[in-house]
Amino acid sequence: MLGLPSTVTVCLFDLDGVLTQTALVHNAAWKQTFDSFLESWSGRHGQPFVPFDSGSDYHRYVDGRQRADGVRTFLASRGITLPEGTPDDTPDLETVNGIGNRKNMLVLQKIAEGAVQVYPGSVAYLEAAKEAGLRRAVVSASANCRDVLVAAGIADLLEVRVDGVVAREQGLPGKPAPDTFLYAAKLLGADPAACVVFEDALAGVEAGRAGDFGLVVGVDRVGQAEALREHGADVVVTDLSELL
């Protein structure tokens, strides 16, 4: 009924773009943050201003990654290196953490304004997985994961949450490293071979493949099915309802 091998007993879901539509919120916040920084940087260094691309730049450099990793990876693509700073940096500081916190401030504003929406097909799948007795965890790079789950009304459908906050506390590298998914599996007492990973981000499916999970399902919300397969997805769907 769930489109999974009989050996799978645990479902590991990414959040943004898989369960909730907050990927659009994150994308807009990244663009606003990076464009503001790049415009200022370009002016001071006598370089042409090339804005952040919400398509290629977002999916290649920041989607699915922990916030600081996304800042660092995107800026490196432009030949820019900034001081790391600390996680407590204020949003006005020109550091990796400062820029990341500036983006996070924008996301929190959007969440407070009610911008969180769920994918109905994903909620139906979560409910079916719960009814079938499968264990369920959310594995997200977002430090706002808990707030988003509560705002979306789906927190009670998930047993374990491994997010940006947990990753920092446990010293876990973010996607495309498989460590956050592996930690969620460990919390649920499952071997990776008994787990299915649901991911919409290229970095996320890479993490699923690197962790030798039983199945990696790519969720194609933006027309990148082939890229998801190339990065490690065994199966690609446009919505989880297709698996029901």
C-alpha cells in the first residue's frame, strides 16, 4: 500500500519540500539575503553585481544543507570567503553565521505570518505509514523544524526529530553527509537497510545514498527528476500520494 519493500520498517522524511511547502519560503529568504550582500560586496570590490539565481544557485548550493554550509558553499561558488563568526552573530555582521542568521530572521518572519503549508499527499502518506505501524522521523537541516511542524499541524505524526539544532548539539555534519539520517535511524533502533529516505534536495538524496539506506525516494517538486536519480534516488515521484 505504501510502495515500499517489505524489509522497510522506518521512514525518514526531509521537511522542506517533502512534507511542507516551506522550500519556497527558504528560497525567497536566501535570494533576498544573498542579493543584498552581493550588491554591497560588488560595489565595494568594483565587480559587476550578479544576483542569486533562485533556480540553479538554490538547488546546487543551499537546498537541503545546514544554514552555515549553504552560505559557505554558495559564496565559494562566487570566489568569496568570509570569517566564520559564531552561531550567535547578529544578522548585520558580514560573517558566514551573520549572513545565515539574516536569512533565518526572514524565514521566522514568514512562519509567523502563516506562510507554512503542507503537501496534502505527504500528510496522507504520513497517516498511512503510522496506521501501517512504520516508525517515522523527520530529518531536516532547518533549525526551525519544530516550529514548522507545529505550525503545519503534523508534529504528532512524527516520533523523532533530527534537525539543525540536534545536529549542532550532537556535532553531526549536515547533508550531503549521511550522519543526520543515520542518527535518526539509531534513535529508532533501526539498521539503515530497514529505512527509506524521502528527499527533494540533491544534497539529501546524496546523503541517503551515502548512508546505504534500504531505499531513497526522490520527491521532484521542481522538474529535476533526472538530477535526483543521478545523485542517488532509487525512485522519483512528484508527490508522495503516488506511492499510496
